[in-house]
Amino acid sequence: MTRQSVAEIRPQVRKYGELTSLEVEVAKANDALLILPVGACEQHGDGLPLSTDSIRADHVAMAVAEELAVAEDLADSDSTVPGRAFVLPSIDYGVSPHHGNLPGTVSLDPRTFVDIVTTVVGQLCDSGFTRILVITGHGGNIAALGVAQQVLLSSHPDLTFAYSPVSGLATDTTAQLPRTEVSGHSGESETSQMLAIDGSLVDSPRLTAGATALDELSPRARLTRTKSPSSAVTFDQYADNGVLGDPRTATAAAGEDILGEIIAKLVSYSKEMLRL
């Protein structure tokens, strides 16, 4: 029996998992960009959900895909504005051993995480996709993603594979936040983003400050706040609640600004990937 074919993808589709097999062939022919959100299931203090990093990565990935679809819809036929992107099903467990002493955390071994990413991406590349962007809401995945990139560079040298953090892109808006000397995990920025995405997911009355000043930390914990050389401790050694900073100062408005900067930078980068 001869299979059917389609000439176009339904315009409302943004998720790879919502494409039909026939539409996947069109996406490959159009050199579509695939976006893979990765996150974590780990403690986020007393007021944020365990899936905070996955929720933020998913939100940003969908927003980038939406922006690219709008750009394509507005483009003239002769325009160099690139085509669409589709968001892959997310990987919602990450490399989180540093959160393992606090309730709720489920961590993958870094080698397992690398294997999952390279297996998924490698199969997509083998099937005909050539551009893949990973967006991670969890900073603990960054080192493993660097390893995955090197593995894929060896096994699939023609693949354009890029990865990016979420919060780390928001340099300008984060600098404007009222932050404590020690800030980061479950602090002002992450909480603001979650309030902007869906405030109902934040247990605001339970938000509490964690480690806020360097002189509160043990000598070993203080040493980890130096970016290079790099060392690590489990987050219960920073504070009993595993929080860095004071999330009580977070606002949805600040979160909107942070997310806006992140999405704008990723849209710009994605357009360059699509022009390759």
C-alpha cells in the first residue's frame, strides 16, 4: 500500500509529539529546528515545586517555538526569516546529586543523563534532522551537556547541536534584581520566573530565605562560591532549606522581564541556527 503524503504541517502545531508521521517528513524537508527542554526533579526550598527547572525550560522552549512561528508567518516569500521549530518531549530528570540530601530529589547519574541525551539526539539526527537546541532549566546539567556535545561531535559531526541554560542568559535583568550577597538556587530569579509562569504553583506563604551572606557559610561552602577553580558541596551545607538567596523579594513582574530577555536571546540564536 502506498502511504499518503502531506505538503504542509498544521499551523497550530508546536510540539514534536503532536506531529503526525507524515508531518515529520515535511519538518525534515524544511530543515526544522528541534528544541529539547531538560530539567530536574529536585528540592527547591519550601515554596517552589520540585519540577521548577523543567517547568521553566518547557515554558521558554514553547515561547521560542511560538516566536519563530510568528516570524515565519510574517515573512515574505523572499525573506531570510527562518522556518519553524518544534519542541521535543522534555527530559524531566537531571543531574542533581548535590540536592540529594533534601526531600523530593530524584537524580540521574551523569553518565545516564549523557546517554539519554545522546541517544535521543542521535536518533533524531539519523532520521534526518540536523539542528537541535537543548534548553536546560537546571544548571547541574551543564557539565553533562558539554560531554554530550563532544560525544555527538564525534558520532554525528554534521549535526548542529547547541545547549543553553535558562537563568544564565538573563544577565541584564537579573543584575537589576534586589539580590542578597549569596543568591541562586530557589532564590530571587527562579522564584520570580515561576511567579510569572504560574503563580499558583508557588506556595508563597512558605517562601523563606536560605543562605544570604558569605560569612554565614562554612569555609568549604564559601569556597564553592568561586567560579574558578570550581568545587561543590551538597546544598544542605549551604542552608537547611537548600535555598540560596531570599525568594520573598521575588515578583511576577521581575520574572516577566527575566523570561523576556532569555526568550529574546534564544530566538535570535535559533534564527542563526536555522540560517545555517
